[in-house]
Amino acid sequence: MSEKLIEEQQSRYRHLTGIPRYLQSFITIILVICGMLFMLNVHIKLGLGLYSEQWVGIFISLVLFNTFLLVPRSKKTSRTHLPWYDVVLALLSLPSGIWVAVNFPDLVLNLGEVTPVRVMLGLLLILLLLESARRVIGIALVVIAVFFLLYGAYSSNMPGLFAGYEISWGKLINYTFLDPNSMLNLIYLAATYGLAFVFFGQVLLKFGGGDGLTNLSLLMLGRTRGGPAKASVVGSSLVGTVSGAPMSNVFLSGSITIPLMIRNGYKPRFAGAVEAVASSGGQITPPVMGIAAFIIAERLGVPYAEVALAAIIPALLFYIAIFVQVDLEAGKNGLRRLSKEDIPKVKETFRQAWPVMLVIGVLIYGLFVIRLHPTNAAIWASLLAFGVFALVKENRNGYFKRVWKVIEDTGKLIIDVVAALAIAGMVVGVIAVSGLGFTLGYAMTVLGETHVLLLLITAALGSIVLGMGMPSVAAYTLVAVLVAPALVDFGLPVLAAHLFIFYFAIVSNFTPPIAFAAFAASTIAKTGPMETGFTASRLGILAYIMPFIFIFNPSMIMQGSISEIVLSLITAIVGTVILGSALTGYFFNHLNWLFRILLLCSSGALLYPMTGINYTALTNLSGLILAVILLYLSYLINKKMKKNNENSGIYTTG
């Protein structure tokens, strides 16, 4: 079933035949192999000097060539016929990037010089990238890019605070095209981190890693209360951290877990919401965290391990909040455990799961123990995976067909990453060359002086709005340029500021009105997309709260003394459990509105960050005492109800 859903999701691609098919396949193979060789520094070992921009030039030409062969201009366009204009666009995709690859060693000496050739090739590449983004992501991102390009050209005519430097179209195009701080810089991330981890994810998924992780979760948690939902949370988070694509993850894992949850008694909208939130949360869960987290590390110039370490406690609390709510929802509705027939067999499950767990273990070892560069760790883990998966009998059937699917789908999925980052790169370039970055930073700093919370709320809303309908990589990149500098200039910790906007770029996946992960889940659950989205927002509520907590309390991202970190973790876990109870309206028994409101106050006191340790301890203690009193009262009420039911002969256990 999952394969069918994934095929439906990928129906936007054209089905090529004949010469175009062979040509596109050849280009994809060259793209993947050359990318791997570049990231493993084979050219250096061979004594060949190569600028990273030269590889980026080749990469963007090949990706755009494939884009126009594979992606039709609209949903209504035929998926079997290759029109002449897409052949022309594919051929036009080659000159600009190849020219950069050939000439960059000379260009680096005079990047600012504006010549007709540079302007012509730059304009051609920008237009092709805009059309690529329109086909792949949609018109919204293109409108944003065009708006910023127009602003860059005419910013000197803008009034007041938004007046920028006077820039000619030639200079703007040249800067956007060639400057390392613009498009080339962000496309480089797609050509390295993006390519390596998309490839890694596809290796695991095409050899059954997704099913293995999902079944392992069902085996471990299926017999507990609300087992299918808990298995969905664990399995989807594991798959999501590898794939970095919430919507694809929903189709992959949700096709198994959502029907099981519904059969177990969960409402369809709740089942869909659980899968949507769990799949989205994989991007904030170490060790891999999708692609965007590597971009954070690259931008800040810190080891990826530092970013992953900082994300551990927020991710843990995020999933505790979901776990608590699915468990209490099961108790509230008296749901049964899974039947024996629905639990995967132990032997079969471990035969599926051990290869993927070994490969992920190797990746973790490479990233955090021997500290390989993330791209190298992903490549070596992927190459090892080909051998490990071959040891499983089922994988040897059609082995080379699976290998080809890994390469083929890597070539397709990297199109999305390139489109998003290229458009983000245009915006970044305009912001830098026009002086808009300084202007926005100053305006937000002034706003922050009025009230820092207002600044953070503005940043959060901007991240969510920009993230709606676009990949989190693009959303994070845009907001990182627009908002993060202001947060840092205001004195907030650099890593905390970037994680703040990263979180809100992620939650847009399940936040209405455009919640792609929730909408994908609703198609499997056969329920309304908006109601699934609102339920998902409730389940994932901690993702909206946690960024504000770690901004004011850096110990939540592992910055501080051990005692501060431990104290913050304990109080936050208790606060998260209480919050889940208040939102669900159940603990030992059904809770009325007064109890729920008081529990919300208690969780707020436990989660709310303070700067003074004494005040923090007093606030946390007050919240804890209130929670203990309320839950003890709930326990007594539940005990009394059981006793009354037993005396009346209507209460039965089990």
C-alpha cells in the first residue's frame, strides 16, 4: 500500500521513453557519481584543483536539465509526451552552469565586473530557476523571489526606512549569479549536504528500511495502551529524521500506522494528526534532522554535533508531549491493545530492522565519534548499506533494480531541494547587495527594544507564514537571513536564535491553513484536511512553546552547568506531562474545564523560563505543588467512582 501511495505522490513526474529516458538516466548517474567523488575529495587526491563553485556550476546545469525533462509545466500537462519547449528549456539549462565551471578560476579575480556575457547567462539562469521553482514548489515562492528582485533594482526609490542602494539591473544580475554570498552559496549546500543525505535516505527506504523501523516500533509498543499511535510516533520520527521530507514520510509510514490506529479505535482525524506531527518532528530529531540542520551548522561555522546536541532535549520533550496525549486519549476512550494478529512477528521484524539500525549506527559513529564531515559520513554509510542490505534474502530479489531506484529517485528529489535553495539564494543576494538586511535588522532591533517577546512572536509568525507550502530548508534559509541577525544583534544566543526560527519553519508542515503533512495524512485517514491540521497543532503544541523556552533558558539546548540542565529537564518533563493531560482532558479520569484550566496554569509555571534561579525554583515548585494537588484529587475522585460502581454492580475490571 505504501508503494502505491508514494507512486501517487510522485505522479507529477513525466514518464519518459526512448532517447529522452536514456539521456535523463545518464545525466542522473553522472550527477550522483560526480557529486560523491567531489564530496569525497577524489579530485584533491588526484592532484586536481577545483573550486566548489565549479562543481556547483556542473551540478545546477545537470539538475535543471533533468527538471525540464521530468517535471511538466502544469498538473494538466501530459505525463507521457515530452513537448518541444521543454526540450529547448533543458538545452538552455546547460550553458550558464557549464560556463561557470569552466571560467570560475578566472572569474574569481574580478567577480564584480559586469559584462554582457555575464548578464545574459545570469539572466538566463535566474529565469530558468524561477520556472523550475514554479513547477516544483508552486507560484508562491516565485512571487517572493520576483518581489525581492524588483526591490533590489528599485530599492533606491523606496520611501523612508526601506530605501536602499541604487543598483543597476546588470549589477544585480551579476551579483545574484556569481557572488559566493548569493545563489551559488546555497546551491552548494544542495550539491553537497542535500545530495548526500537525500541519497542516504533513499538507500534506506528503497531497501525496506522504512517498513523495518515502522514494524520494529509496532513490535515494541503495539501491546501497550494506544500502541499503534505510539508506534507511529516512534517509527515516523525514525524514518523522518532520515528522509527529511514530512509529506513523503506520511505516505510511507502512515499507510501502515493510520489504518491500524483507526482500527484500534482512534478517530480518523486524530490518527492522521498523530502521523503528520510525528513525521514532521523527525526533522528536529537527532542524529540526522533532515538537511536544514546541516545548513544551520554550515551557516554558524560550528560542528554539526553541536547542533544535534542542542536539539536533544527539545526533541525529547516534543515526543513526550505527543506520547502523553496519545496514551491519555486511548485511556479516555477505553481503547484496547492491538490484537496478536496485528503485531509483527519478532523474527521477521528483526530480519527487516537490523540492517537499517546498523547503518544508522554507522552514520552516528561517523558523525559524532570519529567526527567525519557530515557528507562523508552519509556517503560511507550509504555505500556500507548496499552491502549490508544484500545480506537480507528479500533484498537480493531485484537488487540492482533497487539500486537503480535509489539513484533515480535521488535525482528526482534533489530537484526540490535545488529549486528551494536557489530561490532562497536570490533573496539572500538581494538582501545583501541592497542593504535591506541592515534595514530589517535595525527595524526589528527597535521592535525588540519595545518588547523582546513581540520581536520573537513576529519572528515566529514570519517563519510559519514563509514555511507554508514550501520545504523547511527554504523557509529556514529565508527567515535566517531576514530575522536571525536581528535576534542575534539583540543579544540572544546565536544557536538558540537559529534553532528558534528552524522550529517554526518545521511546524508549518502541520499548521493550518497550508499544512501539507496534515493534508497528506488526511487522504489516508479519509477525513477533513483542516480538522486534521487543527488536531495536529494541538498534538504538536510543544513545538510552538519550546523555542520561546530555550531562547530564555539556554540550558534547554545544553548550554549551561549540568545542574541547570538537569533541573530544567526534570521540570520541563513534568510540565509537558501536565500540559498533555490538560489538553486531552484526562488523567485518572475525565477532567472538567476547571481542572484543565488549573492544570494549564501548573504546566505554564513548570515550563515558563526565568532568569533568576531562585525565582525559577519558586515558580517551578508552585507549579509542581498545584499539579500534585490536582492529580491527587483526580485520583481520589476516580477511586470513589470505582468504589461506587463496584457497590452498584456495574463496574468491571479489564
